[in-house]
Amino acid sequence: MAVLIKNIKKLVQAETAPIPFRAGSEMSNLPCIDDAYLLVVGEKIHDFGKMSDFSEKMLEKIGEPVEVVDATGRMVFPAFCDSHSHIVYAGSREIEYIDKIKGLSYEEIAKRGGGILNSVDRLRAASEDELFADAWNRLEEVASFGTGAIEIKSGYGLDTENELKMLRVIRRLKEKSPLTIKANFLGAHAVPREFIGRQTEYVDLIINEMIPMVAAEELADYVDVFCDRGFFTPEDTERILMQGIKYGLQPKIHANELDYSGGIQVGVKYNARSVDHIEYTGDEEIEALLGSETMPTILPGAAFFLGMVYAPARKMIEAGLPVAMAGDYNPGSCPSGNMQFVLSMGCIKYGMIPEEAINATTINSAYAMGVEDILGTITKGKLANFFITKPISTIEFMPYAYGSNKVATVYLKGKKVVDNGQVELN
Ligand code: NIG
Ligand code: FE
């Protein structure tokens, strides 16, 4: 069945000529069409334009029934692309959250054996079915806030068996879910307890055993490393990235969250798709990123939850760089995957204007997960992944009304998958 959305108050991010991302001053450019229509046939965007250019004859040519949706007073946005998440995990970590409130840092909690290793213990004890069910609920949750594509990392297994277990869960999510999913192998998320004091041996295990097995089963699209103070060094990172590339996995890494760790430079050197977190980005890091194909990606939810310094997004944009924003849904540093909140944070804490923040969570984050050819904008031939808002006044209202769910319905691959419905207080 085809779908016609008509009388759209504003069709946001409507792009006729496909582009890979928007950088620098271009980030404040957000092409929109007022009083628009959007026509979907099958899984794809077939056509769009101004209502004044629409004619019923267009529907006759399609040759199949067309469902008509009247979007008067409502806007249509491309669904968010969340290019960084860890939604396959077991249990939760609110005890550490209390430790954090009482003053312990993320690194101190990790040193005491909490943090990532706490989630590793729980994940190892969980079955594939349990992990799948929990992750599926999180997918439903993020979709209800308007996310249509998500990258998911391993990294709570930290041994061959459990890393493969996580990646197989991600593969099942890919197969079953209407969201577009990319898998990222993050064996180098932390040094597991059994290798503490033998970090190089653990890196050897990742290189010699895990990467070849991940590649043999075609379980991952990307390879990741947490390259930061107290975690993996730039030297460890180089070794892992070289092996990943040899096995067909492009890097996409965690860098410079805790210090000027050299992670950004290593990422650029190995042509990473993105470098993520990047709170510690100075002139040298910006210089390295300029002219590269690596997307600087900030994770507002993690910086907010951990009370970290905020990445200098404004400075990066002024320097001519693109910036993407992603959710980082995980049990330790960001137990939320709400991309509408990320949008608000981009404006409130990073000084982005709403147009920049929308570009950062759609086209630029689509690039950061390698789906810019099929997602991230309303463009003919791309997948019909979009949401219809509740009645809203302006696009600025989206980040302004933080905490509210402004999304009414979500369509993924041309099908309505979310209806946030109405609450009736009788
Ligand atoms: O992206 N920084 C490293 N990894 C995750 C946190 C993982 C955890 O604490 O469980 C992140 O923030
Ligand atoms: Fe992360």
C-alpha cells in the first residue's frame, strides 16, 4: 500500500540533491517546504513537494491503493539516526549512579571494579533470548521518540564467546526489526577482570581470535576501541584498527572523553567513520579532523549524565567541521536513548541553533553510521523513515519543549510502526 501525507505544515530536511553531510556554516542550512505533501510507495520516498503542485493524477500513476493521511498543523521530519548505542545489555546500574551523586567519578567507579565490568558480569550470565528481549524493548522505546536507525555495539562480553553472543543478538535485531541497524564490534571496551595487569595480552586476543571470528560470521560492520586515559592507549588502538581494517571492518571509535588521549588523531589516521564523545577536543584535534572523512560525534546524554565538560561543538562548527550527535544509550553513562532530548541538549548546552542540531541528528548522524545514501533526509529514492509530529508551532519548538514527546506517529520503511496515541483523563 502506498501512503500520501498531505497538508504537511512543514516538511523538514527535504533535500533534492543527495549530500553526504553538512559542515561548518552549512550546518545552519535546513531545507524545508511549507504546506507540503509526501508520497511513499513501498519502502521508499517516491515524491514530495508543495501542496499547490500536487494533483490526484499523481496517485493514478502509482497503480495501487493509496492511504491518505491529513497532517494539517503537523510537521514531518526524517526519523533520527542514532549512530552510537550500547542497547544490548543486562540489568541496570543505578547503584553506581548513587555513588556518582555522592561524588565518585566514572574512572573511580571503573577502578573499583564497577562500571563496564559490572555490566560484563551480568551480560555473561544472561542468555541470548533474554538479551534480545531487553534490547527489543529498548528499540521500541527509542522508536517511539522518533529514532529510525541505530548503531549497536558489543563490548559487555569481553571474551570471545560473549562478544560473539552479543553480536548474534544484534544480528537478530537487524533481521527482525524495521529499524536500520549497524553492528559495531567493541571488544576493546575495557580490560576484563581475568586480564587485569595483562592489557597487551587482551589486545592480542582481540586481534588474533576475536576479529577473525567476528569477520568469519560477518557479525559486524565496524570496529570500535575505547581509546582514552585508563582504558586503551593509542598504540593498542592502532593495532586493533589495523587488524579490523584487514578484516573489512571500518573503525568508528570512542575517543577523548576523559582526556586529550590521542584517540581523535588515531581515528583520523585510520579513516574512522566517526570519533565519538570527544569532550577533549583542542586546536590540534580540530586540525586533524579538518579535511578528513571522519565525523566528529558528540554524545550530549553521556556528558550530561556524568557531569562532564561539554565538547566544544560551536568551536568545531566555526572551524568548518561537521558535527553529529548521537544517543549513547547504555547502562553506565547514559541510561536514555531519547534523541529529542539530545536535540534539546545540542541547543541548550552546546550552543547549536535548532537547524544545526537537526542536521546533527539526521544527515550527519546518518553519515556517522554509514547510511547517508539511504537515510537522514527526505529525498526521493531514500527509505521512507520519518515521523509526523503532534501539532507544533515551529521547528524551534522541537528542541525548546524538552522532555515532551513531540512525535505522534513514526513510519519506517513506509509502514506506520509507532502511534503515540492519546491519553484520556476522564
Ligand atoms: O560510550 N565511554 C565508554 N563507554 C560507554 C559507557 C559504557 C558503560 O559505562 O557501561 C559510553 O559512554
Ligand atoms: Fe559509547
